[in-house]
Amino acid sequence: MTTSAPVRVARDGWIVARRNLIKIKRVPEVLVFVLISPIMFVLLFAYVFGGAIDVPGEVDYKEFLVPGIFVQTVVFGATFTGAGLAEDMQKGIIDRFRSLPMSRSAVLIGRTTSDVFYNVISVTIMALTGLVIGWRIREGVLDAATAFLILLVFAYSVSWIMAYVGLLVPSVEVVNNASFIVIFPLTFVSNAFVPTESFDGVLRTFVEWNPVSTATQACRELFGNTDPSVPVPDAWSMQHPTIYTLLISMAIVAVFAPLATRQYKLSTTK
């Protein structure tokens, strides 16, 4: 019985994802970074910068902060995709995949899927750390689950951007540098750590339409970490942060999944 193309791609993608996850046993330092980094960010911003930042309304800064740290960490975690692909290209692993009877897109699907697992671990550790320092989920279980799902969907979409970058550049070091140049301003020129009201002019417009800001705002609202008496910015993206974030995530995958697949084919035919 012949296996249909979508089923074959899904099966091959899962095999590649398992291969990436099994790698944790051989390189446990990767998991250590995934565990320590979220804790460091939560504690650093909560206790070092928290006293210097005023948040409108009655929301404690720690509750304001943690959703932003969630988004920042999963976005930075997406760089594993680009770095992993660049490393496989350097070591010739991709050439070995080419010799196997498998779908070409399965390598990319497996890479991005395995990174969802890393993000699940990061979010879990951050949530536990947040609860210890005083962060609370003040809405229902369904709303909280939706917030975590938005985080993973957004992170998955960013992974496809990093997959494209990882196939374009020649080394892991260049991937890390290139990713930092893009991700750093996206995460810090946002409402992840400071209120939107602290920005003016064109910069504020950028913050309001920045998907990092809308993902953060969506999570704050779903976790109940906002003050209803504080007005939300008038921009449509901030009025409907959940819808906007999901639309942007789908658009990113729709654009970068074909680009990454095309680049993968070009890179493996040289």
C-alpha cells in the first residue's frame, strides 16, 4: 500500500524531530541552557530592574513582566532552529539526509517541531519561577491554556524565519550574530518590559504593531495580568492582540516555510 505524500512528510518529519530530541542525551549542555536562561531572565528583570519601572494601574511589575519574559524567551529559543541547521550543514549531516529516501521538507519540519519541545520546557520553567516570585494566573484554565498556545504558535512561526537564516549563512556563529541583530530590537523595542505609554511618536507606532508586543499583550490579558481601568492603545493590533498575533504567525509560516524549503533544496544541490 502506497503512503500518501502528506503522511510520508509527517512521518519523516517526526523521525527527524526525534533525532534532534535524542541529541539532548549526547549534548546535555543544550538542555542546561534551556533551563537556566529563563530563570536568569525572570530573576534579573524582576529584582534588578523592577524597582525602577512604573506600571500604570494596580498591576504588580512582576505580573506585568512575566508574560513579556515568556515571549522574549521563546523568540530567542527559536534561534536553535537556525543554529541547528547551520551546524548540520557544516558537519555534512544534511548530505547524509539527501542520500536517504525521505522528503526534503521533513528535515525542516522535524527541526522546527523539535524546537517546540525546547520551548515547552522553557515556558514551564519560567512559569514555575514566576509563581515563586509572585506572578499569578488570575483568569480561568482555558484562558491560560490559550495564552501558552499562543506563545508556542508564535515561537513556531519565528522558527521558520530562523530556519531560512540558518540555510542562508555559512556557520553557527553567523546565525547567532544575525539572529541577535534582528531579535534584540524586536524584543526590547516592545511592551515586554516597559509600558507602551513610555514610547512616543514613530517608535510607539512600531511598538504597537510589533508582534512581540501583541503576543505579550495577548498573554497578559489571558493570564489576567492587566488592570481593566488602564486603557489599551487605540491601534487595532493592541485592541485585538490574540487575533493579530495568530494572523502574523500564520503569515510568517506561509512566507518563510516555502522560502526555507526552496533554500534547502538550493543548498543541497550545490
